[in-house]
Amino acid sequence: MTSVKICGLTTPDTLDAALDHGAAFVGAVFFGRSPRDISPEDARPLFERARGRAGIVAVTVDADDDLLSRIGAHLRPDFVQLHGRETVARAHQVRTLTGAGIIKVLPVSTVADLEAANGWEDHVDHLMFDARPPEGSDLPGGVGASFDWAMLKGRSFRKAWFLAGGLTPDNAAEAAAISGAPLLDVSSGVESAPGVKDAARIAAFLKAVA
């Protein structure tokens, strides 16, 4: 069984679909340019239903101290996902500001990109390998792009790691088998439109890798 994070949830019915079908992590996106953006204040009552049932992840992109403090105070996440150009030093600051564990996203398009993991493994709880966004994209992820999963096959990392990028209910099982990923992350692949999660697609994704 591969564990799954359903990311960018904004409504009770889709969050419940993720929880009811066995998601190990659920994510809220705090990034104004994302169609999945939510405020820490609105995320609090929504994600309380996940407390103790799944890991709650706050997804951020080069967030400032004010936003991180609000996330920590209102959402009280289990993890903060760093999806920008954060440094190791900044990751430690984020941990202090929020009291949460750290997931660091590394963009991948070639094998050489995987080497960035070496500088992060001692400083985070999980790494996430995501497809490098297409040229000109103003979003760091959630755009449906993928990379060659075989680049990760046979590689070992000290902690459980996530595969992300272009995953759907139709390819999730294949992606896990090819890459060897213990954890999968999906957002746009379980939507009916940008930012609109689909409960049936969430259920299908989770069933595909159960």
C-alpha cells in the first residue's frame, strides 16, 4: 500500500472524501496565485475534522513570517510544505514559527536535479519530488506536469518521500510501481476544474493505490 496526500482541499465534502477513503495526509494551500488558495482563518474549521485522522499539511511558497505565524496559530498543521526557493536556514525558521514538521519540495526535470536531496535530508521530515513547472508558469506546482518516474527507481532516501506531478487515478499505481515512491501527492489530478476538487476522483485515486 502506498500512502497518499490529497492537496489543495477547500470544501468539507472533498475533505471528507479524502479522509473516508484513507488519505494519510490532507493539504491546504496558502498561496494567493493558486486557485486552491485558502486563508488560515478559513482553513481552521475545515481541517479540524481531519485532526487525528490524517496529517494536516500547510502548503506555502516563500511565505513571510506573518503568514506562517497565522498558519501556526489557526491551522496548527502537522507539517509545513515548502514549495518555493526556501533555504535550509529558512526551513529551520519555519519549524520554529509554526511548531510543525517540514516537507521540502524539490523540482525535477533531469537526474541531476535529484542531487539537491543531499543538502536537505538532514533538515526535513520528508522530501517531495515534483515536476519542474513549464517555462513561464507562475505556479510552482499543481499544473499537471510530470517527469520520468524511472529516475527515482532504486534510489534510497533516509526518510519516506513523496512523488508528485501529473498524477491521476489512472496512473497513480503505475507511478508508485515505477518510482518506488512510498508516498504520493496529488492535487490537480483529482479536480474537475482548476481548484475544484472532485470527490469521486479522490476516491478513485485512493482506491488505485490501496
